[in-house]
Amino acid sequence: MSPQTHDRGAGRSLLVEEIEKALKERLGWNEIVMDNIMWKYIGVSVNELITYGIDTHAWIEILRHLSINDTYMLGAVHGDVFVRSTSRSWYEISASTTSSPGVLYFERLTRSIKTPTVELTTRRRTPNVVYVRFYVKLRRSEWPWYGKGYETISSFNTSGLLRYLAGLVDTDGIVTSEKQPYGYRFEIDITSANIEFLEFLKNMVYERLSITGSIKKSKGDSKLRFRSLQAVQLYEGLRQYLAHPMKRLRAEVYLRYYNKELTIKEFEHFYELLKYDNNGNDPKRYHAADILTQAAPQTHTHGGYPLPLNL
């Protein structure tokens, strides 16, 4: 089902048009203020987390130092960032999301390549959900990962491998905790329909990092899973590179629990706040456009620096 991207006419969401009108204005855009608004919107207290030594803004600094040549970028495009050729000389790199944390992450990620264009669309099956898409256009000579498949990973040093894995987990991975009879089990998953890729990656992680994963095969996307101690060890390696705000925060909270810096009751308090609900009212889901329209005008009044949004 193709997105409805036409300017006017039947099926065009009035909500999308209103959001685009707001975003076309020149708005101030301060990363920290915007991040605070997002966490408050989804019900997470930044100040409460600070008392436990958890910095909810750490992801911003990680992406601020990211460059197009970082192996993180290859991980991202092997995940959920889409690269397509628009002509013999040009590429388009894009990412779409409907989630509140995801919209801030993908804006910053694409901005580390080039100032992104923002596109808001709806789809016929879900007309009330607004998809936010960021994209940039590059000459083929500007994109260093042209023609690079997953076999390229074997040439990376340990740091390069960890950066690659961070990009992969941030864009198309799962970071979660699951209740067990003895407490909670930490898990990091990487999903793909390509079993050969997951097998290759599992072997690379074991050879380079001495961390053991397992593959759960299915008809659709299969999973490379790291659980319990293996997941903790993997996150400790990824910690300085993992940048998706929600995935990073889940991992940081679990790490405090694992190291006995949080009681099980304290962990469960944060666990409930950070898990996704399927009741249709979860502010973490399907509210990407709301975060853009709420955060951007607010940052203007707080002296944020200008961020041009090309719509």
C-alpha cells in the first residue's frame, strides 16, 4: 500500500496538512529541551532518572559525534534505514517512524549525514496514523558504503564491529527485559529475514567479542538473540555507541538492576514506564508527529538555535 504523498485531494489527511503548515514556519530547535518534552510526553521523569545516575540525554551526544564514515552507518542501513538509487549519480537515504522516541532519533541520525527533508504521510489502512519520514539526497561519490554487504564486517576492528552492531540494534533491533521466576532477564535481539546474515553475525560476535548468541528461526523475520549475561556483556560493549533513546534507556535501567543499584521494585517501576502497550493509548506509539509539533514551538521560546525543516 503506497503512502498518500499528493499535495491535495481525496484521502489527504487534514491532520498531516496542519502539521506540515506548522513545520514550514521557522522554528527554534534545542535538542535537550526537545528531548525533555518527549520524555515528559511519554510519562518518564528525567529528574527521577538522574537521581539514579541515568542520563536520558546521552544519546544526543553520541549522535552529535557520528559521521557518515562511521561503521554505525552501515549497521543502520543493514537495519531499518533505506538507501535507494534515484539516478545514476544520486542516492536517497531515508528512515520512517510513527513512535515518539523514534522521531527524535531518526531526525538526529539523518542530520548527521546532511540536513534532512521531512515528509508526513498517512496510509489507507491506518488513516489516523501519521508517518514521519526523514530523507537526504547524496551523490553516489559521497556515500562511502556503496556496494558494501555484510561480509565487510569481517574487516572491522573491535570498535568498528561494536559501532556497526549499535547501528543495527538502534534501527532494527529489540532491547527488552522479560519477567522470569527468579527476576528479570535482559535480551538484545537483531531481526532479519536473511538467515545467512544472522549466522555470519553470530559467528563474528563470538569470534571477536566472545559473546554467544542463538538464532530463532521463523517463516518471516528470524532473530539473533543474546540473553541474560550474554546480553549484559554485549550492552557493555555497545554502551558508548547505542543511541536510540528508548533502547538505550531500557538497557541503562536494566544494567542498574543487574548491578544491584536498583531494587526489583525500583526496576519494575521504570520497566512499566518503558514497555510498549497495545491498548491503543500508549503515547510511545503512533505519536511521532505530535512530538514534532509540540517540541519544536516550545524550543523556540527557550532560545533554541534555528533548525531549517525542508518540507
